[in-house]
Amino acid sequence: MKSYNIKSDMPDKLTAGKRLADIIRANKSEKVIKIVHGYGSGGIGGGIKDLVRKSLRNHMKKETIKAFIPGEALGTLAGFDEVISTYKHLISSDSDFRKCNDGITYVIL
């Protein structure tokens, strides 16, 4: 699984959003990718995290992605249990699987 850290240089939300769109577009042949966006301990990461989740919901509506799984959902099954069950085989070998990491999101392409 490919992993992309879109917050490594602490970009603004516009830049992070463009990076996410470019990553999704460039990885259409992949089954799943991991987006590292941070969890917002300094405030900036939280904005990026929120932007990522909102963008991914829009991508699902436009059917440019199949689904997404927030990292924290793997520890609590907070409304994502069906999606996790469906795509668990794609993410279960990842080092962040079941770590409840709210700084990442898996994107099912």
C-alpha cells in the first residue's frame, strides 16, 4: 500500500486539498492508499484532517473513490463497521491497522 504524507511541510488547507486530489488522480490503478494528514494537536493538522474527510465524502458522491476509512474508526467501529468489514483485507497488513490512529485515513479506490 502506498502512503502519502500531505502534511509533512505543514501546508495550508488549499495546498493540502490539491495534494489529495492529485494523489487520488495519480493512483487510480491502486486498490487502497493511506493518507497521513495529522490529527490536529497544533491546530493546523486538524484543519487538514477535516478537509481530507470532507473532500473524500465529495469524492464518494462523484464516485471517484469507493470508500474511505478513518484511522480512528479501526479502534471503535464508529459508523464504519460495514466499510471496514468489506475492505479489511486491503488494509489489515498495514502497520497502522487497529492502532486507532486519527492522523491517517485509508482511501479505497
